[in-house]
Amino acid sequence: MTIQDAPPGGGTARAIADRDRIADRVADAGFTWQVLAIAILTLIWWPLSIQMEPWVPTPVATGESILELLRDGDFYHNLLATSRRILTAFVAAGTLGVALGLWMGLSRSAEQFFAPVIAIALAVPDPVYVIFAVLTFGVGERSTDLALIVAVTPFVVNIVRGSVAARDLQLDDMARVYRFGARRRYRDVLLPQLVPAFLAAGRTSFALSWKIVVVVEGLSQPTGIGAAILDSFHLLRTREVFAYAIIFTVLMQAVEHTAVRLATRRALAWRA
Amino acid sequence: MEPTATPEQHGAISVVAVEDLGVSYDGSPAVERIDLHVEHGEFVSILGPSGCGKSTMLNVLAGLLEPSRGRVAIAGVEVLGPRGPAPDLGYVFQDHRLLPWRTVRRNIELALAAKGVPKAAWRERIDRYLTLLKIDQFAESWPLRLSGGQRQRVSIARALAVEPAMILMDEPLSTLDEVTARSMRQELLDVWNRTGSTIVFVTHSIREAVFLSDRILILSQGPGTVLEDYQVPLARPRRYEDPALAQVEAEIVEKVLDRWGIGAGDGEAAT
């Protein structure tokens, strides 16, 4: 054994622990900046709310409104309805988008056929989907889900097919030389390469779903956070609009950060 | 000139039979006309300047590329390119080509499983070859945690572990630093001796070819043809620094100097 071949210091377990600690420290530093950004936003908000009274509520009024909402049973009812819709869109658009993205990435004819469709789908404004879904299925859960899924899926497809097309072709050669069958080519060679794309697609589809769901609900639903925001707007209760927006943002951010961080750590443990 | 390996050779069927091979990309030839026969247990190098079609030829042997002309057979089975069945071989690429998201053991297991080796035999076989390559302590490691030399050892262990009819090696030591490469060359010969494998080794380094091989197939500049099928006139074991080896090297340099053109073989004589 040469010097170059000496084992890299420490055990793997320690290396992983070290890396996680560093990641945590970076995350902690990031947290400080996030708090600062929110503080600055609040500082801008405050004089603005005094200036534009009563259309922009003060932070204090908004805070009171948030507490009121959190004590209100209707709020949880709406939150549940919206969450269910987001989850449906997330799962359905994820499944559809990954399947179609894989197909487009691997098959030239599929790519050529679907590329213009995806390009158009990405360009269509989201309310158009809502309107057409409502016209087709009438007002109801079905059209809400459909509009959401149709709006989100193209983004997932786009990320996944790009990543499939950019895969390491040399590993495909290796798999062929060693006679890997279709199952191993997918499970062991292709899919692990796509994990970062899946994580990105997951983040995107989640973020998009909860942005669009509010619009969809505003346009087509009697329940959900979007409908509640529209009600508050009609009654000119802007502090409630703000309160909904803030609660929802905090919740979604918390879900996203926790889920993404856990998934990343689990799926990418092999990275040196 | 049969090395120490198992002499169950029949002579009738060459492990590798390449006859009148030609390969073209979009009408322009990359390989013009190559004949090559490799017998069981032989160590044969393919030597040529950059762009002579060495890698193209290897891809044809591996079944990754369809020949435009001629016939290629490995262990008596014709190689037909990507549409045909994959030939029975191990391949050590220039880079390690391990799956970084699978452990060292799992990487080799995948090749064994694909080859149809029964699961019960995996552990013993993998441990045996990892030990042979002196990397048994890294069996459960992620490839990216290993050094370049260690990864290439895993890659060689994988090629050996499937116990193929032959092993192709495409400049496998060219990305390593010189000290690591030297010790790996020596160990490669030890492994070859112990396992009796048949090896076809592609390189652009004349000294490496002389040190390792029984025979050297010297190719012309691209599109490749065979300049000479050269029998290395040196007994084994050899020493990399042996003056006799340097002399054989000089002889080959002399042969190819004007054929490879000015610049193509630069620096090789000095290594």
C-alpha cells in the first residue's frame, strides 16, 4: 500500500457527524439573518401602517387578529380544507410530473411530443386553469383539485426531465457492460442521480401548490384559507387578511424546512 | 508464451477474436482495419497515440458500439453492439465508474447479481477480491470517501469478481499520480498471475505497455490500423526501472516515431 492509499482519517460515522454539525451551524447562522430580515420588514411595515391607516393594519392590530383567528374554530376548519387540497395536489402533481418527466428524459419522441405542451402549460396564467376547471366540472372539490394539479405538474415535469437528460451517461455504459437489467438501471443507477431533482421538484410543487390554492379557493370555493381571505377582503377587514397570510406563511415555511431538511439528510448521506 | 495462469486453453477458440474490424462515425472512419486474437490468460496491450481509435475499439469489444465492418467475438460469442447480448467481460474504465450512492460492497454485488451469481456466494467472493486488491477494510464505505487509487482498486475488484472471460482496461491508471500508478501496475501483474485472467489493456504509455504485456498491438494514428503485433521479449518478473525494459521501450519509440507523426509520442520515452 502506498501513502496515497492510506485510509482517509477517522471513521465514516465521525465524518458524517462532523458534516451534520457544520450544516447545523450554517443553518443557525442563516437563522440569525432570517430574524434580522423579518425585523427590518416589520420596521418598514410600522410607519407604513400609520401612514395608510386604515387600509394597512398595524403590526399590533395584526397580532391581535392572529390570536383571534387561532381561537376560532372556523379557522381550523378552513386550514384543514386548504391543507387537504395542497396535499392532494402535491402528491398527484408529484407522481404525474415524475412519471412524465422520466418518460420525456428517456425517450426522444416523448420529449419532442410533450415539450411544446409543457412550454404552453407553463405559460398559461393559473386563473385560466381555475376558470376552465370550474366551467368543466362546476364549483366543487373536483375542479379545485384539477386546477391545482394541472397548474403544478408542468413545473415538476420540467425539473425532472432536465435532470434525467443531464444524467451521467457513462454510468449507463457501466450498467450495460455489467448487464444490469431494467430494474437495477432504474433503482440503482438512474433514480439516485435524480434525488436532488426530486427534492427541488418537491419544494417547488409544495410552494406553488400553496400559493395557487389560495387563488383557486378565492375563485371557486366556499371553504379554505383563500375563501376566508376573500371574505375578509369583501368586508374590508385587512388586518384579517394580513393575519391569514402570516399564519399560513409561517406554517408552510415550517413544514417545508423540516421536511426538506430531513429528506435531504436521509437521501444524500453518501456525499463525501 | 503462456504465463503462470491456469492452462486450460484449447488454442482453437481465442478468448478475443477481432477480424477486419472497421468502425465509422457518420461516414468518417475511426478504426480502419484491425485484427486481434487474444488467448486465454494472455496480457495484451493496445498501444496508440491519442485519437487512434483505441477507445472506439474498446467500446466495440464491450458491445457499446456497433462495428461497421468485420467480426468481433468474445469467448466464441459474436459481439453485435448495443442491440446484441452483452459480452462476458469485466471493464475497468479510465475513471472508476462506481455508483457513489452505493457502498463498495453493494457496487460489486450489483455486478454479481446481474451476472446471475447466486446470492449465497456474494460475500465470500467480494471479500476475496477486495482482499486481493488490499481494500477489504473499505467494503462498507461510500466510494466518494476513498482515494482515487482505492476507487480504481474497487473498480478492478468488480471486474475480477464477475469472473468474466476477459477484462478490458481503458487506461485505468492514467488518472492516478505516478507513485500510486507504479505500485498499482505491480499489483495488477500480481493479481493477473494469481487469477489467471485474460486482460486487454489500452494505454498510450509505451513503458507501461512494455512493463505489463505479453504482446503489444501497436496502432497507427487515427483512423487506426495495426502497425505491428509486437511480442515483448522480456522474461517475468520485470522491474519498471530495468534498463532492458527501457531498451525495448526505445526500440518501440524508434518504430513508431515517424509513423505516429511528430508530437504524437512526445514525452513517452521519458516516463
